[in-house]
Amino acid sequence: MFGEVKPGQPAAFEVGYISVQDIFTIGIGPSSSHTVGPMRAAKLFMEALPPHVHGTITRISAELFGSLSLTGKGHRTDVAIVLGLLGWAPETIDPASVEALLAQVRSSQILTPDSRSQIAFDMDRDLIFSQEFHLRHPNAMTFTAYTSEATQFSRTFFSVGGGRIVEASDEVVPVQPQNPAAVRHPFQSAAELLANGVSTGCSIAEMMWENEKSLRAPAETMRSLDEVRDAMMTCIARGCEAEGVLPGRLKVPRRARGLRDRLLQVAQCPDGLRALDWVCVYALAVNEENAAGGRVVTAPTNGAAGVIPAVLKYYETFEPGATLRGSRDFLLTAAAIGALYKRRASISAAEMGCQGEVGVACSMAAAGLTAALGGTNAQIENAAEIGMEHNLGLTCDPIGGLVQIPCIERNTMGALKAINASRLAMFGDGSHIVSLDAVIETMRQTGEDMRSKYKETSLGGLAVNVVEC
């Protein structure tokens, strides 16, 4: 079961239709795969324990493997697991309450998931950071409950990217099953998506909208899109006001507010690149909030959470004629592109490197912006392809295991590339040589060939060549 990770095709965890609500979720930082996913897994483990053993549980342990172990402390995986075992979900936890909850468990060495239960949990003993890798996925965790009858209940989960978890069993069973509903415009590839558009005369956003109607009332989808958009804008605003130093031993200072203030001071000075400076502010603001454990939108991951909000804010602020309808089309189109990456490759940096996070977010943002600007389906597909083609091979090598360096600045680069990709695509008619499907497959193969030390383990790259201060 365990051993050195070998190159291989990512497991096919995605089945059925992947909804816009599967792509964009609201949670907390700093990582979707290392924070959000483990929190959900821990909560699910507690909820799934057989009712007859609840009163007999004397102790719980959690063992982390692979990337979750190697960068777990920097990604606050240990904190996330404690919160999940207490019954909290990333969507509902108040980030401001986290430290108090953690301090209570650390001092008492007791979990109180409800008003009646008291379960022994020593964070130093019961959070186990293993040096082994699970052969089926680099982000694996095993929870075990011990009872007074000397029996044990164990379950193993994989965190496969974007906060999504699956359970390891004889056949991998999705814990959060994708929507089985028959949708009006099913697609498994970009080529199929384009063909559907030709046959129906619909834009990618319109096809996604019709598909979402198969799952829920239109008003609910509309509300969800607007909540995601509002959460992104709120995160930008919050990050632009915050000051100080980010948590962790790197002592990285926040920069978004200072850069914003400087731009406001020179607002009247002519500069043709001023809009791009603001894009950097937006992306910095989001990812500094993420690094601080604040509330962000997983888009499609937390490590890449700043790219899509920054480009969406650029559209709403600097593009003449921007509308709320355009913002909704942006998100619907970006979700369709994100679904292709989830289905045909992976959005997990532990499998793909950062090409699977910032690269995918860049591709999604480029497609979304092109759609919002009225681009054709062919131009949208071209923009998405350009966005990924020039992120191929991007490694994930966070210094100190923290989602800070190079992650925060990398989001600014991803956002700027997305805008550039959209503009290039809009100058053309959509015809190009390299297809989006070819780029996604290339990303998948590149991720397979990439050595594990460059895939969110902090064992290579900048993580070993920069001396921590």
C-alpha cells in the first residue's frame, strides 16, 4: 500500500457532470488540498462512525502521508484536522475563532465534538506525520478511532485537489459524488464542447447554464454565482486593508495595502500599464488573505485563489461596458474549462505541480475574460489553451511548506498571463494549431514525469535552494 511514489496516470476520481458549484467553493486558507480537504475528511470520519461506538471512543488518531505529511504543518493540515474532528466545515468556520478552538484542544488534550462526548486527543501524539507515500495518491490520510472495547475503526481518504476528497476502498468511492443528473449539453473534452456549441448555436456559458438547470432551480444557480463573485470581491477588499506580517517562520510582510496606497497616490499620472499594477494588487490581496487562513474562494484551488478574482475584478473595473451578466458568463465559462482539467488530468499540485493550480487558474481566467468580452467559443478555447501552454512544467516548491513564497507572487503572474492570453485570442479568429485538449493531455503527462520533489513536498526547487530567514 505504501512506498515511493511512482509516475502514473492520476486516478479517475471524477465521474458524472462537474458543476460550477464543484469548481467554486467558499472555504478558508491556506490550501484546498491540505486544509479544506483534510477538514472535510476529518468531519466526515466523525459523522460516519457507527452510532453504537460513539460512547465508547477513548482516543482518535490521524496519520498523514506523502505531501500531506511533508508540507502539512506549513499548510496547517494539523489545524484543519482538529477543526474537522470538532465538527467544523470550511464553509462555516469563522477564521477568527480558529486559534481559540485550537488552543482549547491543545491545552485540554480533549476533543468535544458534541455536548456529551469527550475524546482523548494529544496533538503531539495523535497527529502522525509519516514519511511514507500511499501508492494510490500523494495526499493520503488515515483516521482511527479506538474504543474501550479495544476495537478500532479506521478509514483512509485522499485529498485530490480543490478541497475534494475520496475514500480509499477496494474501488475508490467518491465521498462527494459528482452530479449523476443527465444534463442537456454533456461534454468530456474541449472538442466536444466546441462541437456542442456549433450544433446548438450556444455559447459555452449558455451551455453551462442549461446544464446547471438540470441540477437545481435557475434562481439557486444565479444566487450561487453571485455569492462566489461577492466572496471574491470581499476577499480583495479585505486583503487591501490588512497590514502586518503573515503567519509562519518566513515573516513575509503583506504588500497589497501598501501597493494599493501607492497607486492611489499616483492615480493622475499617465501610465499605460496602470491597470496591470492593479491586477497585481488584487491577486496579492487574495493570496495574502489565503496565507493568513482567511476566507477565500477555491478557484479552483486555494493556492491559486487569486488569479480568477484578480482577472474578474480587472474586467469589472477596467473594461468598458462590463456588466453583471458578463461576470456571470465569466464564472460559468471558467467553470467549464476547470471541469475539463479535473476530468482529464488533475488540479492537485501534489500530482501535477503548480501547473495544475496556477496554470489551470490562468487557463480558466483567460477563458472567462474572453467570454465576458464577447469572444466566440473558438476564441475562448484558444485563450484557455494559451493560458496553460505557457505554464506547462510549473513546479510546486513552497519554501518552508508555506503557501507564501513563491505562491503569492505566482498568482499575480498567472493573472497577468490570463489577460495577455485573452487579448491574444481576441485578436485572432479562434483558429490555432495546438488544441486545448492537447495542452491538457500534455499537462497530465508532464505531471506524471515530474519528480515528486517538485510536487508540493518542499523537497526540491526553491524550497531547498533558499535559506529561510
